[in-house]
Amino acid sequence: MTTLIALLRAVNVTGTGILRMEELRALCTKAGFKDVRTYIQSGNVVLRSSNDAARTKAKLEEIVSRKLGKPCRVLVRTLEELEQVERRNPFPEAKPNFTMVLFLDEAPPKGALKDWKIPGGERLALKGRELYLHFPDGQGKSKLKVPFADIGTGRNLNTVRKLIAMAREMG
């Protein structure tokens, strides 16, 4: 069994896609996943699966979409991939709660951010399937239109670190 981290997109955000984490754990367990744990109310799941990441993603998207009555995108990473996300953080001096990682299914083309308008002091760095964003004044005050926000899901660095710790605890 492989330990995987699943990040649900647009769950429990501003009243859309409401799904209690107890329900999510029950759905995952019923679908055959093991050692299912969730973290905070934004759709973070650490679990064990006998399937690879792609098949686990497909199964999670199916069961969550059926429960919500609408499509739900799920992004899945292995523990090793999530550890690499943390190591590749291009803003190590920034506060972790002011640094967001936007997870994507596929890496955008090179130069995708070349002409992106940055209204404040925000910093962006694209590394593979992740977009790192630093909001020096906090995300709530930023006027930045986050690239790829419509297809990815973001977590701040504190959350990424907590999910890594949870996955490591599972062995």
C-alpha cells in the first residue's frame, strides 16, 4: 500500500462544495482506502491505497463528485513528491503562512508566467506541477489574479508541512 496525499479543489470554500471531513473520511474508507486521515476543513486527505496515484485520483474524483452532485477535482501527490515540493520552495525566507503552493495536474508550458501582471510585491515561481506564490502582505490583501487558480488548488506552506508530517507518521 502506498501513502498518498489528496487535495480536493473548491471544497468548503466560501460555501461551495460543502463536505464535512467526517463524511469525506467515511467515503474514502467505504471506497477501500486505508488509514484515512483529514486535516482542517479544506479537503486534505492522507490515506493508504493499493492503487497508484492516477487510479486513486480517479476514484476520489468519482466518489466525491457523486457525493457533492457536481464535479470535484482532486490532486494527488506521493509523500516523496510532497517532500520535494517543500524542498523546492523558492521563498525559504518568507513566512510559511504567506507562501502558497498551487498544485496542478500537469506542468504549464515554459514561459506561462512571462507576461503575468503582478500588482503588488507578490512573487511567483513555477516549478514543474507547482506554482509557488509569496504574498508579502498576506493573500487577503493581494490584488493578484492567481495564475491557474481555476484548474489547481492551493495550500499554504504550513498546511503542506502538516500533511507531510501526517504522511510520515503513517510510515
